[in-house]
Amino acid sequence: MTAVGPAGMNQASAARLPGRRRTCIMHVDMDAFFVSVELRTRPELRGKPVIVGFPGERSVVLSGSYEARAFGVKSAMPMAVAMRMCPQAVVIEPRHKLYYEVSGQLMAIFESITGLVEPLSVDEAFLDVTGALRRLGPPRGIGELIRRRVAAELGITASVGIAETKFVAKIASTRCKPDGLLLIGPDQTVPYLHSLPVGALWGVGAKTKEVLAKMGISTVADVAATPVSSLKKVLGATGEHVHQLAWGIDPRPVTPMRLEKSIGAEETFATDTDDDALLRRELLRLSHRTAGRLRSSGMVARTVALKLRFADFSTITRSRTVQTPVDSAQLIYAVALQLLESVGTRAMAVRLVGVRAEQLEEAARTSLQLSIDRRDDNWRAAEQALDEVARKFGNKSVLPARLMEPENRPGDSTQRPA
């Protein structure tokens, strides 16, 4: 079957759709970031299998060196499994504050190259360097400049993928790891993509691969050669998107943004209150609001903070760092109650109360220490079910029983995000 691009175009023309502005996009990704940061002060461990994560059997792997990965160690794998695979590995407990400091320095390097930086996590980002070509030279030279600066200023290594689109740049950086650079030019894009297995396409996970395999599709070239109508029959609207990716078409621009450093909510009461029961109920409501935002953004928090503003507008905050990152309202609420109790006797009525989740991390990349208390997992599962209900029927469709009581509302208070 001859591969035919969108609207019947051949391979050469499909990569050059009319009206498309030539861009130069880079995906820069650190190599085993957390391990690399730790090895700066532990050079004797270079070349050895190293795992960053809590050493307890109930914890999971946050990051593994490439030497550990050779034994099958992967991020998010239970630590007990990782240690069976690689018993000689050196385990280092994570230092998240340090990683965020280095991440800030990394993003500063990116922003000195171009103002168009889209962070994906603490250690990777897309950069649109189209406007920097005249100032800094050709794409490969800019990519090597970034790698040199990261190595010299941060003491770690980076892999850089360069292409016309975000999708292809991401593929390039993945396939040149570790400590490499791969440039896929416009004329190389379609031939390169068509040499890859179908799983290289964004949105093609294990289940989608099974569906496509039943159609005899195992490579990106097979996807490109399949009519969009056929793909849409089995994949729905995703079929057209997958077909476009198979031809290197990804019009999404690099969108500058900053990673959120905290997520929270606060409430100003219509009337100042010293009612402990009301404060506790409002903390529960704010904990649910905060946890919902955490889960929707794919983040977890290591620190929970309480904010109280009194009748005279004086404000205090209390915070506590938890051993296990949280995204559950009940767990956030439990810490918030402890913080409220730690304030002791209050000299005056409370005007405002707030809850904030800080020291955020991506849930998918976090070393979660599994709780011994099964109730924690039960709460998390229940709240995820509430998220699903809220998506279908609205945020107020299901509430905890304690928040259904008519007297728990703070009146006509002003609600605003913290």
C-alpha cells in the first residue's frame, strides 16, 4: 500500500503544508535528573547503579541511574521490586527542595536563550528558538550551547531533540538519550517517523496498540497509509489526530508558562467568627477544593499550610511538611486541623481562613510512600470517584455529608482563590 498524506499529498509535500510557518522547536530533557543532581556531591557513585527514593519496602522509585535501569529498574516501580532486580544499587533519599532549586536555575538558562519556554516538569521543557536563530546561529549550535551551559553551570547532562514540531522534537530527545542531541530536519521528518513503531505516536498506548494491531497496523508508516475514515471508525476522533502525527503534522505552538508553586483556596466570612465547628467545616471544604485542583493538574504536595486572618486584619500562617506527598482532601484536612490546634487559644475572631498545598511535584514522577493505613487509599479512591461525578454533573453534585448541613455556609462570604 502506498503511503498517502493528508488530502492525498505524497510524503515530500505532506511535511510542507501550505501556510505552515517554518519553526525550530527544541525539547530539552535532563538525564536521570534527580540522580544526576545527587551525584554532583557523590562523584564516587558515578558509573554505579543508584536509585533515588525512600528505602522502605512500601516506597517507590523516584529516579534511577542508567546503570540501574540496565537491570530493569524504572521510575514509580515499588522499591522492593527494584531492590530484587538490582540488590547492589545505592539508595539515596530524595531532597526535593534541592531539585526545585536546580530546576529554577535550569529554566533560567532556557529563558536566556528564548522567551518562548514551555516547562513540562521540573527537568524538561519545549523551547521555540525560531527567533533566536539570527542571534545565536543554526539550530544544532543552539542545542549544543544549551547542553554546554547545563553541564558547566549545573553539573548535569541534558539531551536535546530539535525539529519543526513539538511532537517530533520530543521523539528526538527520547531517542538520543542519554547526553545526546538529535536534529530531525524538515525533509527528514516523514521518513524518520515512518521508520518507527506505532507506539512512538502520542496517544497510542497499550490498548490503542492492540486495536491497531487487529487492523494489521504496527508501524507509523502503517498508520500513515491507512485512510482517516478507517482510523476514526476504531479510534473515534483520535483517529484523525494520530493520522496527522504520522505525517509529522503538529500545529501546537510552544506556550510559555510557569509551573505552579502552590495551590490553595481561602474563604472570607461575612461575619467574623470564633466558632470552632464552623472553622473545621470550612477547612474541610477548602481541603476538598485544594485537593481537587491538585488532582486535576496532576500534582501532589509535600507541605500543607494554614492561613488565618483575624478581625484586626493581622494574619498568621502555619505549615507542616508531610512525609508522604498528598492529593487527598482528607489527608490535607487532617494536617490543617493539626495546624489549627497548634495555634492554640485565639485572641480574637477569625475573618478569613485558607488552606494551601505547597512544594508541588508531578504525581507521575513522585516517590510516593505507600500508606500502611488502607483508609488513606480508600479516601483517595473515593475522591477520584467524586472527581468523575463532578466532571459529568458539576462541582456541587456530590459533597461530604458534613458539608451538606445548612449552617455550615459562611453566609454571603466572598470566595476567591488563595
